[in-house]
Amino acid sequence: MAKFFGNLNAVVIAGLVLTVAVMFGLHGDGLTANSVARWAHLFFGVLWIGLLYYFNFVQVPQMPKIADEHKPAVSKHIAPSALFYFRWAAAFTVLTGLIVAHLSGYLHDALMLKGSYRMIGVGMWVAIVMAANVWFIIWPNQKKVLGIVEASAEAKAAAGKMAMMASRTNTLLSLPMFYTMISANHG
């Protein structure tokens, strides 16, 4: 068992197989693309926001406490990997959310903030802004900070501040986004 649980790929594959079994066991031939998209939306959303909170509540506050000789372990190994999952989880959260809204028939009304879809629409727009922050502000600046892209010491310091402000903006926005997502009555 330790060998199985020591292999993340095996655990994830087993989890996906179990999920499919549960989906078919509970829904049978009533399983829809919408229910699969909703599951994927939740999965990617948890991964995205979980990593956002990891960066803001754990990694960033702890970095000043780490001895300089140990910081490369984070900046060269942990952070690039976490940022890979972070940015792709953001993209797939938004994509699967748009798919759910489309399959449910309310994508246009939600994006236009119309009628009973206004609340979910606000949540969708907040998530889109957050994903844009990830891809167009946080990630380009983090590439400088982590040395993936060459930058002077001054540029790295400025990039670090910009990435942190965008990340903290996303932390701030995540709270009302959660409210709109769970409070929307959108079927």
C-alpha cells in the first residue's frame, strides 16, 4: 500500500476510475456531459484556489524565514511546479465553468448579468479577472523572480512586488467569488 500511495500518478488515476464508477453507479445512463463538466469545474477550482491560498498563507509568508542557502529548493523546484498547476488549474476552472454555463443554457445571460443569472455572472466575471491575473500578471512576473526569464535584480524585485499584489488581489476576490458561486440559483 505504501508503494501505491507513494505514486501520485497511480493515486490520481485510481481516483478518476473511482469517480467514473461512482458517476455511473449513481447516474447510470442518466450521466450527462453537464454533470461531468460540473465535477471537473469543482476539481480544477479546488486545485486553483488551494494553490492560491498555499502561496498566500504559507509560501510567501515563510520565505523570509528560510535561510538563503535553502531558498533555491523553493524557487528552483517547488514554486515552478506549483505555478504550473496553479496557472493551468485557473485556465481549466474558467473553461469548465463556461462549459457548464453553456450546457445549462445560461452562458449568455450570465455573462450579460441578466435576470436570475446576474449573481452567477458576477462570479464568472470575477473568476475571469482572477484567471487573467494569473496568466498575464502573476506568471510573467514570477518567471522573472524565479530566473526562468533573465532580469536584473531591480526588475526581479519589482516583479516580485507586482506578482504578490496580483496574487493578493486574487485572494481578496476569491471571497466574494465564492459567495456568488454558492449563492447563485442557476440549476
